[in-house]
Amino acid sequence: MAVNYKEIGLVNTIYMFKKAMDGGYAVPAYNFNNMEQLQAIILACCETKSPLILQVSSGARKYANQTLLRYMAEGAVEYAKELGREIPIALHLDHGDTFELCKSCIETGFSSVMIDGSHHPYDKNVELTAKVVEYAHKYDVTVEGELGVLAGIEDDVVAEESTYTKPEEVEDFVGKTGVDSLAISIGTSHGANKFKPEQCTKNEDGVFIPPPLKFDILEEIENILPGFPIVLHGSSSVPMDLVNMINKYGGDIKDAVGIPEEQLRKAASSAVCKINIDSDGRLAMTAAIRETLAEQPSVFDPRKYLGPAREALKELYKHKIVNVLGSENKD
Ligand code: G3H
Ligand code: 13P
Ligand code: ZN
């Protein structure tokens, strides 16, 4: 059954981004696909009074069931109210790859969609993005497009090398498509291995230090599109304490490298209004679950290991809001 996001208390990203741009912070876009993640996200944002973009990939939609997911998002809005905080919440499709998928999400209560045509030739990206925008705007749904390709894995699309966004294309792209925000490629990538070890230097503790993000490209884009909301994907920091904890308790994650928090803070104070984080949540949950199961081998009630994982996740999300994105008290 079709439902418009407004009926279930969600908002699109227009006002959120305007405030973020004026206030020099970024709105957290946290991915979820299960109840404990959703609870942790809502609790973290309510306790810090942060606006929130709840993000769902096509894989997550298949995993959780699209109907269940739509009611989970509705439940999240009610849960926030119950916690006494009516924070603005957007429900966003992450890396939509077809017009049909975006349309289906819009019909099932999403308030924002991403159409990721970045792996297509430029003209095809423009055509596909413009088609989604034309449809979405009829329902006041906001649209994120992407220019430039992130290294790593974007859902089913594997890009071996990063192709940075070309600043000379952004004005034409935004003008022709009518997108509300633009994801750009300036050196971030998805997952826990954002750089190869040979691309990094090492500090005195043997920790990999990645090359800095391309702030010159970001600045050029800001000059060409003043006041236009920019989105950063692949923005997990891959905290070494979480990776070490996973490996200590039987995991095997090698050569993990993320984006240093200071660089994300700097990006958040610029035109970057939305910062996407998924992998760090996965690491926090996995570390906590592994620890509980290793230290309490007799536990078999899922609440006994998912509960601590949810708590760890909430703390991670709060830390990002307060210390990295700057969206605390911006509800
Ligand atoms: O950008 C990709 C997100 O981290 C979602 O990942 O497709 O495995 O759900 P997923
Ligand atoms: P990370 O893999 O760095 O968390 O990025 C998530 C993302 O960009 C989702 O779209
Ligand atoms: Zn992404």
C-alpha cells in the first residue's frame, strides 16, 4: 500500500541541510538493517538532540523485508516521541541504482532517495538522475546524486580505483538534473580497508596514516556551487581499538584503515552537510558480540550479546555526533 513519508512523521532533507550549512556541521546518515541498530541510532540521536538521516541500502531492504522496514521507520519516529524528543528524521535510500527502486521507496514512505549513477557515463548519469528527480519532487522527496566514483565496493558496483569528482562537471550536473544534494569523491571509500597499506605512512605505534582527503577539490566545488549541500560517503574512521578487539576475540581483519576523525570534522564544517557511516557500526557491533561470546561461553540468549552490542553502538554514534559531525543540539 502506498504511503507518503509525511503521513508517518518523517521529513525530507531540505531544511536539515540548510541548517547544517548555516551551522557548519553535518547530519549523521547512519545505515541500519536490524532492530538493535535502529534502537541504537534513535537513542543516540535523541540523547544528543541530533537530526538524523536513517539510511537503507537496497541490500538492507532485501535483508529486512521492505514492508517490515517501512514500519520499523515509522516505529522509530514514534519511539523518538516516546523518548520525549521530536528530532527531525529522514528515511533515505542509500545507493539506489534504478528509477524503479527509487520509485518503490518513495511509494513506501522514504522521504529522500539517492540515485547513484556515478558508474555510468556522464550523460547517462544526468538522464537517470533527472528522471528520478522529476518523479521524486512531485512528492516532495529529496534526491541525492553522485559524481565521481569512490574506490571500493558500492553495493554491487566494484570500482578498483577512485575517480575524483571533476569540479568542472558539478554545475552542469546540478543544473541539468535538479538534485537537492551531491555526493562527491575526494578520497573516501566504502568498507574497513579504505586505503592499501602501501598508500599509507605508519606512526610510531605502527598505525597506518592514510593520505589526506582532497580538500582542494571540495573547496573548488564549494566555490562553484556556493551553499549547495555536499555529501560524503565512505566516512567511517575504522577505530583501531574496535579492529583490535575483533581480532583479539577470534576475528581476522587485516590492514584496516579509515578516515581520520579530524578530517571528517573539517569536512563537516564546510559544505558537507551529510556524512555516511556504516562500517564503524558494523565493527562496534561485531567487537562487542565477539567479546561477550568469548568471555561468557555459556550465553545463548541473543539479548545477552545483542544488548551490549546495542549499547556499544549507541556510544559510537553519540561520539560521532558530539565530536566529529557537530550535530549535537541541532534538532
Ligand atoms: O554504501 C554501502 C553501505 O555501507 C551499505 O552496505 O549494501 O552491504 O547494505 P550494504
Ligand atoms: P563506510 O563504509 O565508510 O561506513 O561508508 C558508508 C556509506 O557510505 C554508505 O553509503
Ligand atoms: Zn555510500
